[in-house]
Amino acid sequence: MKKKEKTAKKAVSAPARGKPASQTPARRSTAVRRASRPAAPAPTSASAQTSGWARTFAPDERPRCGWSYSGMSRDYVAYHDREWGVPVHDDRKLFEFLLLEGAQAGLSWSTILRKREGYREAFADFDAHKVARFDERKVERLLQFDGIVRNRLKVASAVVNARCFLAVQKEFGSFAEYSWRFVGGKPLVNRWTEMKQIPARTAESDAFSKDLQKRGFKFVGSTIMYAHMQATGMVNDHLVSCFRHEEVASSINSPVRGRGRAQAG
């Protein structure tokens, strides 16, 4: 089982760590590997949903990305089925994912999903204007709240990021307008057949991360931002065998890329 767990961690960012042509070479530390999603044992292909334990958490037998079972909960599968990879243009939702992805660093995504409502309560329903006004006393109170990950650096960074988020909105009109520029305004639709093909970061996430850091954002490394891009539908990394791949792709007019990806067109 330990060997499988190690394999699963390397196989996913919600998925995995391939080396597509667009990916810039980079050293990957243990901390970076731990930041990718998910971090529990999981099947590595959509066909693995036929196993009995997988069906325990799925509402039906449609093929899914193997990582969706790694959280070992129906909520985790529901997140895959309803949210992951769906394009997001609402700024409050984008701020929510930015905050949650930063909180995940070094942890499993299932841990953050279980605390999602706690984060909603603690961070003013993800209202960036309200979070930007949090002071030191508020941060100290949040560190006593067990509904979130009580890490001082992460909690403080959420306040810093809220202020940076508002600055981006002022400059570009919306955070969505700013962030979607890094993929040319449309989701990038990949056509991966195996989890191991999916990268932990790409040239796009590198550029996104670098620009955010230059603007003062914290906990926005390239691996974290690629997970953000996957979650908010800037990139469709559902396996082609997963029922959600075509559902998401057919709902938008998007460029497709790559080897393991269709050619852009």
C-alpha cells in the first residue's frame, strides 16, 4: 500500500507529473510534490471505477479520473463531477479557490475540502474586500478556529492576497480578466489518457505564478497555480476516458493542445 501511495502522489496534480513540451524544466522538491492533488491512494485510470471500493463513493458507474476516488468520500467525487475543470469567471469564486489552493500547500486536497465551510465562515464568505480589512487581532482569532488549517503564514497570506486581489481588480477591471490572459482567454483542453501524463506545472502556470509573486501574492508557486488553473477550468485535465472531459469541453469553444493533446486549432 505504501508503494501505491507514493505512486499516487506522483501521479496527480489533481493529477500527475508529465513533461509536456510547454513545460519549463524545474527542480521539484519534496514540498512541491506534496502540494499536488490528491495525496491518498487512488486508481490511475478512469476504468478503475469498476472496483468495489470506488463504487462506494460514486453515485453511478460512469468512468472518472482515478484521483476522484482518492479522497475516499462522496463529497470528493462530487467535487470532481460538479466543479473541477469548469471554467470560472466569477471573482468571488476565483478568490475562494486562490485562498483554498494556498491553504492546501503541503496538505491533501481532501483535507481542505473537508474544511471548506470552515474557511467560508472564517473568511467572510470569500469576500476579498472584507478579508483585506482583517487586522492582527482578527488573524489571532482565526488561529484559534479549528475550522481551518491553523497555520500563521497561510492565514496571514490570505489577508495579503486579498489586498493584492483588489489591486488587480482595480487595474484590470476584474481578477478574471487578468487571470484568463495567461491562457489566451479560453480554457486549454488536454487529451490525457493516463494520470502520469498530467504535469504538475506548465509554462502558463510558471508565467501566472511569476506575475502574481511580482504583485505581492503569497503561496502562489507554479504547482499551486497549476492546481488553481485546473480547478477553475483554465485547463481541462480530465482524462479523455472520464465522462466529464467531453461534458466540460463541449460546453466551451476552446483550443486543444499537445502530444497527448489534440493539436491547437
